[in-house]
Amino acid sequence: MLVISSCLDEVAAHRGQLHQMLDQEGAADEVCEWSLTANSAQAAYGLLHQAFEEFAANRARPKHIQVSIFQLEAHVPEFPDPTSKCLTRS
């Protein structure tokens, strides 16, 4: 299972929001093999690539990727070649 969720960016998180979860990544990490935040389109692509590589190579365990609402609303480049070294987390 791969869960992709939204989260607030740093600026919005410091202002506080009505339905803000203070540590969504930490909560998901308790029930997933890993829970990471993609801070850019490249990081999101890298994490997706990593998740599917791990699903294919190992016992499929839940993964969680959170992406800020700001990033979800942004225009992003086309998915890069999966063999590219630019697919790293940040």
C-alpha cells in the first residue's frame, strides 16, 4: 500500500490551520515501513520510484509520502527517466 497525503508547507504550518496534524509524518511512520516528506517535485518523483522499487524487490510493506499543498498546486516538469541520478529524496 502506498499512501500519498497532503500536508501544510512550513509557512502555513507555523500559522496553524483548523485541521492541522502536528506530526503526520511521525504518525504514519508508526504504521508504515517509512514515511517521508517530498519537498519538491524531484523529491516526490524519487520517493515514488523508491517505493515501487522496494515493492518489486522486497516484501511489500506500506509506505507514506506527504507532499505540501503548495507543491501539489505547482506546475511540475515531466517525470524524469527512472534511471536518472536526479531521483533522490530531499
